[in-house]
Amino acid sequence: MHSNTHPTFLCPAFKSRVVPVIVITDLAQAVPMAHALLAGGIDVMEITLRHSAGLGAIEAVAKHVPAMHVGAGTVTHAAEMARVQSAGASFALSPGMSDALVQAALDCRLPFMPGVMTPSEVMCARDHGFSLVKLFPAAQAGGLAMLKALGGPLADMRFCPTGGITVDNLADYLKLGNVAMVGGSWLTPTDAVQQGRWDEVTRLASQAMALSA
Ligand code: 3PG
């Protein structure tokens, strides 16, 4: 991961520039999914809090798969910051940013990537000390053209676009100088996960790693 100046962003050095955004609906999926992604070369997971199994899934991966850097996604309430940290998340992401969330991350000293969608929000994040932010939802925000436009006046900021990234466009995003990494849900398709087809997850991870090399 690229360096970040924010005092809370002492982010673990995962090497993947593709961050799977994951909704786990059954705790038993967590550890095999982590192994499947690792087998394909992806050493980071954003496990979201969108399902009640999310927190336990973070805990299971943090405990049983030490090679995986597990982060918590969809952190939208300040009180969740301490909970995901206790579960073992080594960083947190949010679709947006609020003063309360930033303060909670500082209080926990948990590395945090806030979400932004407009130039003003990027500037607000920078005022808070962040130099790496999540552009969400990336496609709806303008995708590649939006990132190129932000790179003019806000050239010191780095982005993790998420939302609408696919195997067909991830390489175009990663070519941009202000894109540190991309996030997306395509690596863990619901049907493959529910059917335990972990070889498919490994295949998608390997494909993404090859395209991001
Ligand atoms: C989400 O909202 O689930 C994430 O941003 C991932 O978006 P995607 O499904 O378009 O990859």
C-alpha cells in the first residue's frame, strides 16, 4: 500500500492493488474465502458490516489466517470503529466521512480510509490529514474521467476507486497516477461463495493480480 501521512494510517503493507469488497452471510465462508484469495495472490480483504456475520468473519480471518490483511468495510457509525478493531481488523474503510468517524479512528489509532465523491470532500479529507481516500461510488462519480479531473487541482491525493470496477476496466484505473488501488465485489461472486466454489474465487483473484501487475 502507498504511504499515507495521516497519523492513524499506519496501514499494514499489503501488496495487492485490488481490494475485494466482501459481504459474508455465513461465518463458515470467511476462512476458506481468505485462503482462496491468498491462493490467487490477494492478501487483503475488506469485509463489510452489511451483514450481521461481518464482525465475526473479520474475527475469524484475523485469528486463523495471519497472512491475510483484513479490514472492515462499510463502517458508517463511530461506535463501530472500536468494535471492528476489537474483532481484529487492521484497518477500516467507509463509503463516506464524518467528523465522528475520523475522531473514532484517531481515538482507536486504527488506520482508516474515508470515502469521498466531490472535490470539496477530498479537500475536507486532506484537511483531516488523509492523503489516501476511497472514491465511492466511483462509476457514478464519473469514473476514469473524474479521477483524471481530480488529479489536476488535487494532485497530491491518492484514491481507491470502488463501485463499478470490473475485470474489464481495473487495469485502466490502476494506470492512473493518482489511483493507489481499486476495490470491488466481482472477486467473490455470491453464487460461487454460496456453493463453496473456492477455486473460482482463486481464479478471479489470479486474473485480477495478472491484470494489475
Ligand atoms: C459496494 O458498494 O458493494 C462496493 O462499492 C463494491 O461495488 P461493486 O459491486 O460495483 O464492485
